[in-house]
Amino acid sequence: MHRLSRRSVSTILRSTGSASRYGSAATAVPFSDSVVDGEAKLRWYSVLTTGREIPNKSKQLNLKHTLFLGTRYESTAAESDSSSSPPSVGEKYEYQAEVSRLMDLIVNSLYSNKEVFLRELISNASDALDKLRFLSVTDSELLKGAADLDIRIQTDKDNGIITITDSGIGMTRQELIDCLGTIAQSGTAKFLKALKDSKDAGSDNNLIGQFGVGFYSAFLVADRVVVSTKSPRSDKQYVWEGEANASSYTIREDTDPENHIPRGTRLTLYLKRDDKGFAHPERIQKLVKNYSQFVSFPIYTWQEKGYTKEVEVDEDPAEAKKDEQDDTTEKKKKTKTVVEKYWDWELTNETQPIWLRNPKEVSTEDYNEFYKKTFNEYLEPLASSHFTTEGEVEFRSILYVPAIASTGKDDIVNPKTKNIRLYVKRVFISDDFDGELFPRYLSFVKGVVDSNDLPLNVSREILQESRIVRIMRKRLVRKAFDMILGISMSENREDYEKFWDNFGKHLKLGCIEDRENHKRIAPLLRFFSSQSEEEMISLDEYVENMKPEQKDIYYIASDSVTSARNAPFLERLLEKDLEVLFLVDPIDEIAVQNLKSYKEKNFVDITKEDLDLGDKNEEKEKNMKQEFGQTCDWIKKRLGDKVASVQISNRLSSSPCVLVSGKFGWSANMERLMKSQTVGDMSSLEFMRGRRVFEINPEHEIIKNLTVQGYSHPSLCFSFES
């Protein structure tokens, strides 16, 4: 066995006509295998593998347990005289930033979870590719050697090694010192500044972020990091090597031809013992799909695959002997199906996000498919909204209204539902927000938001509260309301009924928490009423049905439609054909009280004193008070402090009396709800109890007889205490 030089491998590749990108030709290379017994056999090897035999198939590779480029290529051919130059001695450099503070900042402050290291390193690779693509417009020579612009990730789970290779711009020796020598430096930031200062700078660049900071995220999971890089502006390839918790790093020239790459950067991460789980191919693929699914360059991961084939099965000796005795029987070879394993590159990401496409070119089926795939839903959404916001703040977004509420009952009070996925230049940043992008009452809305202007801290992870974020929030909320309003105006009334059953409580919570959007929330509310007990109506429908002389919107809060309908408070209103809203949900009363009015019509609780039905007659009221004044005084004397006053009612027609609440404080329904929440202990909430007002119906026979026959008549001295 001997090592093949890089030049030998390149010669073989050229002879077979296969294109080599970092030595990653997707074609197996035949080597003549000369052995002692003189029998010549043809064995297939990949140029990436360490002497690993694979099936003789031109389209199927068996590349396993190799590091990208940094491998030995072995053959059973006769030993040759090829030799490689010894590696040069590296120069040692001290970090410009104090290393203990640097590592402590990265591990404990900048990132809340370790898995974001891959997102950062892929973003850096994407930056390098974007920079190369931009510069190649004026200098096409930069693309020589490796035309493909992509990112490749290979893992060695046995040894805990991850290799990330890009064919980007690469770095010279001085750029390695400048960009990787300190946390405060950023090659990308410098490049963007140069573009800004240049007169010929274009506005169409997609560079993601801070290379210096993103690179050091590798030390979240790695003890040692090796960076091999080759710039098209330099003939030499350099290696940067650093260790966690070290105060210095080394840079040397890479003189080993086997490790040379045509152009770009290769990062090799030697993982810590506790973090070797990141080296599993399946986990790497999952992280790429989660964080870097929509990076604009193809990302390939090294994955194990398989294909089925038929193989012969050895016969049982007894059956073989029986077959020999029976010459008339036709012999059939027994076979079985086996799965042959091999390794190959697999495209892991989609390079064109749906939100970057023209909405006119995206079908409803495409939106629904993206929704189901992104949020693991099985039902199609009720509505979607695809829009682009330009101007002071630019971002793209797709929002969805789910068909049903999630199973978690605490979603209405928990804003951390992970329903909004935030991207910055197509790189996933986070879905863990605490009301920064949406208020909690709209936490059921799902979607993606992609912004190029969003201010992030150096880690691209923690969203900072700023004026731009507030502007984004306002526009997202506005679009969400437009989407819900579209459902309410749909010809299919069942769609909004379905929405209201699932998310009505969320909008009522918005009445309490979001005063600024009352005008958007109010038209979306639905209630039962005295004229519509089976089907909910909107406030617009209520206002449209109001009588000409009616000035207010009347409502009564109760625990059910039945109890509300049978309440004595409605008697006179029903006679006058005035519609009354039935607030049967515990949150309804608080929501309406926070709205206060709708289209200049005040909400009026018919269970409270001083109800105005628009038919006041001062002369009649004065006569009533003179006639029934002594009766009111006598009743007040009998009831004592249990009621604040006794008054003549204008809301009763068939009942003799009713107990109403004062103008201020809780209603009787609210007091009932509060008692149930405090287990009947009202001592701490006594100040919120409304005063009780006893109203009598002057037209009822009992009250008339009580007034005419006197208060000492035994049949009329009923117990008001009850």
C-alpha cells in the first residue's frame, strides 16, 4: 500500500473526464489491484475515501468515514517514489482580544444554545460565496479552478469531527490574521464598508453578517479548530489553527498537496467529548434544514444511502444431495434481497424561499404545502397573506390563520408559541419571542418574517427592542387583522364561525390589552342577542338594526343565553323591540367595558341603575315619585343597609321588583365570577362590590296594593330580606 500524490489523483480524474471540486468528484476511479497470487482484479475507489471498496456502479458511491480533502488515498498498486513535502512550521500569534473574556463572552453570553454554531459557520460560508460572486463580475479570473459555488458538510461520528467546506473567496495570510485574530474584527463588515464607500457599489448584496464573531461560535462545541484557506489572489494555501481556552493561535503555509483545495475555505472542528453527538450526519442534516434551509447557495451533506440487490443463498447440503439424485428436476438458484450501503452527497436545502417569489406566481396549493411542512400541520389554513413591506423598513412575510386552535389551552396567555419564524437574509434566527413581533392575543397567527434591516446583536440571535422592531410589529399586526377581516367578509359564513369558535377569546383579550387597535378588533367580535339566540351577530349588524331613537348599545352579562333571556331586566326593552346583546362568555363583559363604545354608540349594561331607554318623561317621573315615595321609604327602612336605595323602575313590565347594581363597581355577574375565582373569599375585594339598588314596578298590582292599603296589612308585609 502506498499513498497517491495529489498530482496522480488529478491525472486520473482528468483521464476519466470527471470534474473535481475540492477533490469531490462524484465518480468512482478504478485502480488496478496487483496482488501476490498474480490475479489482477479491478477494485473501485472514491478519491475521497481511504481505501474503501465500493460496488462496481458508476452512479453509486460508497464513500465512508472520510474527512473532506484531508485524507490519504490508498491503493494496492506497486509502491511508487512519490513523496510529499514536510509541513512548514507555523508562526504563533497572540489574540488581540483577551482570550478568557473572549471565550466567556461567546459561550455564556452571545448564544443561548450550542447548535447555532452550524448556522453561524454556514452563514460565513455563504458570505464568502456571495463576496466571490460579487467580485467575479469585474474579475472572472477569480472563478477559475472551481466553478461551482456551494457548501459541503462532512462528519466523522466515530472521531467527533465536522468539516465544512465552501468554494468562496478564501483568505490570504494577512486576512487570516485580521479576521480571525480578534472578536472585534469582521471581514464581511469591512467588505460592506468598502462597497458603501465605492462609487460603483451595487445595492444587491446578500452578505449575512459578522464573520469574525460567527467563526468563534465553533468553540461552543470544539476543542480545536483548523482552517485551511486558499484565496484566488494567492498561490499559497494557509492553515489557521487554534484551541479553546488558549491565548494564541498559529498560521502556517500548507505544503501538503493532498490537502490543497482549488479555492475557498475548509473548517475542521474537533468536537469536545460532550458534544460529539453533533457529528452524526442525521443531526447535521436536521440543523441545516432548521437554520439554513433557505441560504441562497446549495448545501450538501455527506449521507449514508442504500440500494437493494439480489444475492445468491448457499444451498443446504441435504437439499443439494437430493437434487443430484433427481436429475429430472430443474435446478433453480435461491436468492435473497439485501440492502447495499454506500455514502454520497445529498442536497439538503432549498435555495428559493416561497416568500421571495412573486405572489402572483404562487398557487394556493403551494402556500398550503409550505404551511403544512413548516409548522407540522395536517389541516389547510383558513387564510394566508403574502406581502412585502418597503420604505423605512423592508421585510417579506407570509402569515397564516390556522384552521383549529392548538391543543395547549394556555396559548391565550402564553405568547411563546413558536408560531413566528424570523429569518434574516434567509437564515433562520429564532422562533422564541415574547411579544416582540406579535401581541399575545394574536399568538395563534403563524408565519415567517424575513428582514434584511432587522437590528440584531453580534450573535444574530437576541432581538433588540428598537424603533424598527416596533414598526415591523405594527405592520404585521395590521396585516393579520386584514387577513381575519377577509375571513369575516367571506361568502362562506361557516369559515368565520369556525374561526370564532377557535380564536374568539383571543380577540376579546385584544379588547383588554390593545387599546390602539380597538377599531380593528370591534368589527370582528360576535355575540348572541335577544333577536338572534341561535346565530351570533356582529356589532355592525346590531347598529344596522337599531331603532331611530336608540342612542346606546344595550347588553346583559350572564352565564348562558337561557338565563339572559329570562332575566327581568329585559322586560321593557323587549316590549319596545330593542335588541340586547347577550354576553355569555366570562371575558365578554370585561372586553365590552374596555371598548366603551362602537361607532359613537356607548355600551350600556341594562343590569345597572339609571337605565335610559330614550323615553324619559320628567312630569310623569315627578308624579310617580310623589305617589310611591312613602312606599320606597318604607321598603328601604325594612331592608336597611342591604340596599343603597329604593327607586322607581323604568325597565320592568311584569315583575314587581328587581335588584340592580350601582353605576360603579362590579355587576352581579362579575361579582359571581370573582367569587368563584377567590373560592368565595371576598374580603380582599370588598371595595370593588357595587352598591345594590332596589327598583319597584309602580304598575304592578303588588306595589299598587302595597301603596293603597298601607304597609301594616299582614298580606302585604312580605319579607324583603329574602
